[in-house]
Amino acid sequence: MKVHFIGIGGIGISGLAQYMHFEGHNVSGSDIKATLITQKLEKLGLHVSIPHSADAIKNQDLVIHSAIIRPDNPEVVEANKQGIKVLARREALPIMLENKKVYSVAGAHGKSTTTAILASIMDGSAIIGAESKEFGSNVRYEPNNNVMLFEADESDGSFINSNPYCAIVINAEPEHMEYYDYNYERFYESYKTFINLAKHKVLNAEDPFLATLVDEIQAQWLYPSQDITNIEYILIDNEPHTRFTLKDLGTFEVWGFGKHIALDASLAIFAAMESMDIETIRKKLLRFKGIKKRFDIISYEEQRVIIDDYGHHPTEIKATFESVKEYAKLQNLNKITAIWQPHKYSRTLDNLEAFIECFDGADELIILPVWAAGEAIREIDFAQQFEKYNLILADTIERENNTIKLIQNNKVLKTLEDGLIIGFGAGDITYQIRGIH
């Protein structure tokens, strides 16, 4: 087929586009602006139009768009005019995944890491919402294997359409509630529907919502406080690793620091055990090298380490920050500087109290302007709300010779030259901290 993806620069849509390309379809796409993702797609041979334009619609068989694309988008309008079938991503998933044995990973936090760990352990194609460092992409394609390791998305309800053979749920913390009209019953029912669709289920029994289903749903239940023991943090070639014991299955080592990493790995191990022996799983787990933008060490020197992290929800940031403190301790770094680019006004305001607490332990906190992600500007007094921190408000940051300059009104406020420096956010902070223009 000739398939066109509107919003192809998004990590989720780009994964589907790559997969369709590898499946042999003629794939094109469009987005508002060129990015590293669109450039990578073009190198693979996909035609990408910038910006959105009716001219991009040229008698395709199918048009698929991301959740944020509106009905008045010029390409949607033109496709409808030409009588081309137009589907939202969630509507297209059943078509793409209908013949696959899908290991579908869901949850508010940790699903990219868990999916990437599962992809390290198991053979099969994979579509992840982040780039796995093991294979240098968010997509792995294995044409002769019908297993699909898939990061499912609850933000638009599309996880229900992922055809799960195995449903792996890390947590069900309310997030993206604007999609669910802030109806918590509808939100939790969606998770329940997703879980019940799967033949095989691997669930975190200590998540507050999932715990209510223990007596109702037959599943492989993980009790992290009981089943995961002897957690210790070690450095292997200066890279962070967590060592832990899982039930009576012995000791495992996985890249990354933190109880949340042990949890993610344990769920992946349980999912893989349905079709693999435990010693093969133990060995293949070592192939996992982390994912890009998740505790991503982008500069390592004796007295200065710079880390990029995608964390944009307080639960994620708090978990990662605990890992940061452990890593700084092992590396004898006596100063921790956190740089935060809030992502969306709605998320920031909905979780403001938790955001105020999640940076506990930072010697210095730098807050950048909110990455609006298309939302209208709303007033937030960061100076007052975060006054308990050693706080600096900056317009932007600049990477220069492995130091970070804080910029305000086009002037350098300060240069960060030592200690552990970590950036948090899902906006363009990843490019700022990496020095990519």
C-alpha cells in the first residue's frame, strides 16, 4: 500500500511508519518542522514533507495521523476530498498488529524501558517509544518472526487496540486525564479492558489500582516488596547497573540504577518466562544498554557528569532522582544540579505539589520555560512555588566544551562546570543539553 503518516516526526508515529516501511509498503509522511527523527526517516528512504500541506496527499491508499492532528489539518481535509481512508493511530493499530503475537507493555511510567528490556531478552520485532541503545533505533524488524514487542500507549486509549497476546502493566497511575475527560472510572476501565483482552498477563500487584484486581484476574502477579530482594547498585565500566534477586530464580543484573529498574526488568523476565528458559533470560538481560534520553550519560569526566533524562512526570523524576543520588555517591560527585523544562501547563498545574517535592536533594535547581506542546500559556509563579530550592530561572541553556551555560535575556547567568548535571523534560531540553542545534 501507499501509506501516509501525518505527524511522522513523533516518536510513536515514526515507529509505526518505519515498521510499515520494513513490511514493504510505500511510506511517506509530514510534520510541522524537520527534526532528527524526520532526517533519520529520510535516510531510510521515506519521503517526508515539511510542513503540513495538501500537496503531500497524492492518491495514497491510507492516511494515518497522530492523536494531536485536528480534522481541519490540510492533509486530512485533502485526503477526505480524494476519498482516501483516514485513520487515527489508535484506529490503525489493529490493522498493523492483527497477525502478530503482541507483548504489549502499558503503564504511566517505565513502559519504554520495560519494552526495551523485553526486546533485549526476546527475539521478535519491536516498536518502542524511545531509542534502544542496543540496536540504535526505536524499531527492530525481524520479518520471519511473528512476535511483536510493543510499547502500548494509554494517552489516547490506543493500548486497547494493540491486540495484546501478553499484557504487561507496570502501573496504572492517572496520566493524560484530559483524554479521559478527567473521568477516573473511564480511565481505569480502559486499563481493565486492555488487561482482559490478553491471554497472558503480567501485572504489578502493588500498584494501587491493579491491586484491586488480584482476586478478579488470573495473572502472573509480581509483588515487588516481596519478590525483588537484595537490591544493590554497582558500576560496570562506570556504567550504572542494578543487581537483584527475583523470587527463587536467582540473581540478575540489568543496566540502570533503581528499584524501578529492578521492577521493569522483573516484569520483562516474567513475560519472557512463558516461552524461554530462565538461564537464557538471565544471559540476554545483559544485552540491555539503556534507552536514549533515560538516564542517558552524555558526558563523563572525573569531576563532571552530564545526564539527559526524559522524565516529565513527578513520579518519573522522583524515581530517577533517587538513582542520580546513588550514582553521584558512587562516583564521588559532591554536587547535583537539576535542570527542569516543565512539559505542558496542564501536567505542571495538575501535579504542581508533587513537582515541588520531586527534586528533593538537588543542590541547585534550574527551571526553564514551560514546553507548551501546543497548549495555551497559563500563569505559574515558579519563583514562589519552588522558593525552598537554590533556584535559578533561565530562558535556555547552552552546551559548550562539556559545560552548561545558563542564559537569561541573551546573557550568561552562570556556567555549570562540576558535579552531576541532569536535565529533565520531554521538550527540546534534550537538544539544548546535548548542544544540538
